Amino acid sequence: MTHPDHDAPYNGAPHPAGQAPAGQAAVRLTAWVHGHVQGVGFRWATRSTALSLGLVGFASNYPDGRVLVVAEGPADSTRALAAWLRGGSTPGRVDTVVDAVGRPRGGYHDFEIR
């Protein structure tokens, strides 16, 4: 099997974190998650899911009870993360996700808990 981006042998490894495959633009997902999402392992589960999708960025608690999730990487992966945030299998209880997709700003090398 060859790597999807070139003719070199493909070992099944994902693309480097935060980088999109050839022909697919990298994007930035900014999602405000409302509900009972603090003190329940939500940020850690989000980090695990984001890393499994090859995304970089962060998840941060806000004093008003929301969690801000910023993730950069392939558009398909950010869509999958947004779907997961809304999907009902997250820790706690998600009432609403308000998100936007834009151009990546870069500067991330991992997915952090802030």
C-alpha cells in the first residue's frame, strides 16, 4: 500500500499532528461547549479524541461553566471532533455547541488542557 500523498510505502500512521493531507486544507475549529462540562473529565476526553484525529490545539475551562475547544488540522478531522462534541458520548452533559471554522493560526504542537 502507498501513502495517500505520495508513492512511498504507507505504514498506516496518521499525518503529523495538525497537518492536512495533500489536497485537503487545514482549518481551525473554535467551539464553545455549554452544559455540565467542567469537573467531569470533559477536557481530557476531548484531548484524547482530538489526538486520535491528528488535531492540535487546546481545551480550556471558563469561569461561566463553558469549555472553549480550539483544534487545528484536516477539515475532515475537525468535522469529526465537532460531531463528537455534539454526539452524546462526551463526559458530563453537552447542551449546546457554538462553533466556527476558519483559517489555522498555527503555533500548536500538541493538544493541551488549559
